[in-house]
Amino acid sequence: GRSSAGFSWGAGSSAYQTEGAWNTDGKGLSIWDAFAHKKGKIHANDTGDFSCEGYHRFKDDVSLMKDMKLNHYRFSISWPRILPTGVKSRSPFSKIPSQNSVKRNDFTAATPRKRRCWLKEPRSPCHLSGEQINEKGIRYYSDLIDLLLENQIAPMVTLYHWDLPQVLQERHGGWQNISTAEHFHDFADLCFQRFGSRVKHWITFNNPWVG
């Protein structure tokens, strides 16, 4: 049969479940990256490292959406992809090393110690300050949004689909600390600044009781 005029026909995804590219172009660790790399936590030690490779194949994905005649697409923005440590502006003591130095599936007991250098080694190589926005991550979402609009597909953006930056989990205890909510405010504000003129539909949390 035919749908009525104005019917919204769409599909949805989440960043961790579809993008892959877990350590590509400056992306930071999420709590799911860290958890999935702990051996024995997930069946067959599977991870989302590659997933559907949406980060590299989004043009193919949009082409499939067009073939399906979708007019809406809901996706999430990976917080650590655009703010690798989850923090937009921070003190010189809050930078962690790039995860490019961490081997895939090699999250041993030594690795977390390397990643906590801001706690006790303020003069270590991980010393950085100022705004830490990953422009390559911004460009990925910007290109995706533009391509959707070119194909008459309205983007619907979820700001948080469970991929909390690992730094905020280790440093603040995640959502149990009000500081995490304050950093989320900065993340959301950044998204509105960069994408707000093109995105008209926003979802704050996917299933907040689980997040």
C-alpha cells in the first residue's frame, strides 16, 4: 500500500554499533571501547572496532537509504570522536595519550596506568591545554549531514547513545558525578554550534535508564 502524505519513513543507528574506526583520526576512547577490549567480557572477545565501517562507508549507507526512499535518518554523534577526552576546555593536567599508541585488543593492566598520567605526572608527554576539539570528527558528521540533506533525508541526531568518553568514567566516575553533566553541556553546545543550522531534530539521550 501507499503511506499517507507526511509519513516519516526512516532508519536509525548508533555511533558505536555502526561507525567502527575506534581509534581513527584522533577519536578518543569510549567506555564501550574500554569494556569490549577486556578479554572475557564479551562472547568471542568481539569488539566494535570495525562494526559496519560506517565512518568510512557513510556515502554507501546514504545511497542505500536513498534507494529505500527514506526521508529521515536517526544517528548518534560519538562524544569522544569530536571531544577525545570528553572535555572541550581543560587544565594542562587533564590530557591523556593518544590511543593510537595502544595496540588493538591489548588492554592489559599496564595500559590503564599509561592512560592515567594526568593524575600524577603533570609534566609527562601527555601535557596539553586549551580547547581540544577533534576537527576530523566534526568534519565526518558535517559531511554526513550535508549528504543526507542533498538526498532529501532529514537528519535526526542523538547526542548520547551510551558511548561516554572513558576519561570521564575514570576521572569522575561517569554520570554519578555532576562534572560529567557539565561536560555534556559543553559537548551538546558544540554540536548545536557546528550542526544546529542543518539539524532540526535532536534527541538528548537514547534510553536514559540504560545510559
